[in-house]
Amino acid sequence: MTSNQEQPGLITKQPIVTIMPTPSTLNIDTNQSSTIASSNTQQTRRNSGLEGPLLNAKTLTLHWHANSLPVYSVDFQPNRKGKRSARLATGGGDNNVRIWKLVYDDDNEEGNRKNKNTQENQTCNTSGKAGGAMGLTKKLADIKTVEYLSTLAKHTQAVNCVRFDPSGELLASASDDGTIMIWALSEKIIKDFGAEDTEEVKESWYLKKACRSSSSSEIYDISWSPDSKYICCGSMDNIVRVYNVSNGLVIKQIAEHNHYVQGVTWDPRNEFICSQSADRSVHIYKITTSSSFTTTSP
């Protein structure tokens, strides 16, 4: 059996803020709500002083996961170079993670040239009635379709959460089997047992590291640290855990909730961790760093 020594000083023992629900803290006037336009309508925001659609939307009908099982999580792959996202990851009730390619409507030489000219041809509306707060309008590309790339088939139970790290180079998946798996893109296509035929698989992701806890409790949610060195998770055993991604070991456990931990998030400035629970509370923890710590595995 492996035991882990927690890193001292990484996270405060007690939450610095605990948020509990109180009645009548938020009032929503449904008569003053704004509307979002669909692809078939041109509804407008009536209360903002702007005209024109706020958002156009369309449905892409795909067979996301096997046997029409639910899709529990989805995440765009970030791109630090400022380019648009290239991939989409989904996790579902078939125990699999699937990777999809986003195909934009200008993904060809002629389309790219036309879109570039359109984006450079920005217009200014001096009346202030259209084009946003600054009076500018810009043509953005639409996602035309989504193409299947690969299946990551290591989990043994439903995948509840998938999250790309901030760099977009790693993908984490969390499952009812109690594991967090860290994936990286392979330079060549690898044929895994139980996966689709190689002809259908366009790329392969290999398992870089698996993070497991002693309880093997179902994991609801995960969140990366901004530097991609750590990942935290919320589980059905009421505990928030923080893992070192490089070795897959637990460096901190926070057992302050009285019910399932259903959501976690890591502050982009790397100062706080926040957790939400079925006990109707939200905890915020201060992060401090310590250079003098070791993790041991007897």
C-alpha cells in the first residue's frame, strides 16, 4: 500500500471563506430579461440599447458516444498562440473519452483569404445602435461540422469530466472508477485493444499519468492549476484532493465538506482553490507555496 505525505503549506487547512445559501439574496425580473437569437430567429436585446442578434446558434447532430449513452462533459482545447481551438474533447457514459476535430467554414485557402478580408473590413457605426459598445462589427468563422479523431479507452466506468490543461498539450479525464488520467498526444497512431479500427482513428493519445486515491471514490469534477503542475478534484467521499501531475501522487486532502464535492475550480492567478458541495456550501481556500517539502512512497 502506498501512502503519501501531504505538502505542508500548499493550501490553508480551513477555508478562508465559506458561502452558505440565504433566502431572497437574488431577485430576477423575468419581464426585463434579454434574449438570445437562434439560427432561425432575429430576436434582439431590447434593454441594452443595441439592435441585432446577440448570438447565432445551430445544432450539430453527431453520434458522440456509443449506444446513445449520455455525454457528461465537454471541453475546448485552448491555444496559447491566439489561434482558434482545433479540438473538442467529450466524456460519456460509455466509459470513453473522445477527441473531435473542429472544422470551420473557412478551412480552405479561398475561405481563409475571404475571411481575412472580411475581418480587416471593420465598420464603425456612429449612431451606436448596432455593432456593440464600440460600434465595431467583425465577421467570425462558424464551425461547419465536427470530425471524429480518436477514442481514449482506459477508464472502466463513466467519464464525468474532461479538461484540457491551460497549454492545450495535456488532457485530464475523471471517472466514476476513481481515477484521473492525464493524456498527451502521440506522434504516431497507436492501436489500442478495444479501440476503433486504425482506419477510423486519425490520431492517438497515450496515457501519461494516472492519479488514484486510496478510497477510489467517484470523481465529479477536476480543475488544472495555471502552470499545469497540479490538478484538483472533487469526489463523492466529500473530499477535495490536489495531485502532483508529474508523479500522480496526492499532495493535499481537504475534508471540510459534509456531502459530495460536485465542483472545483482553480483561480487563474494561482491564489485560491474553490469547491462546491451538495451540503449547500462553497469553500474558498488560500494557496501558499513551500519549497521545503518531499513526497514519499514507501
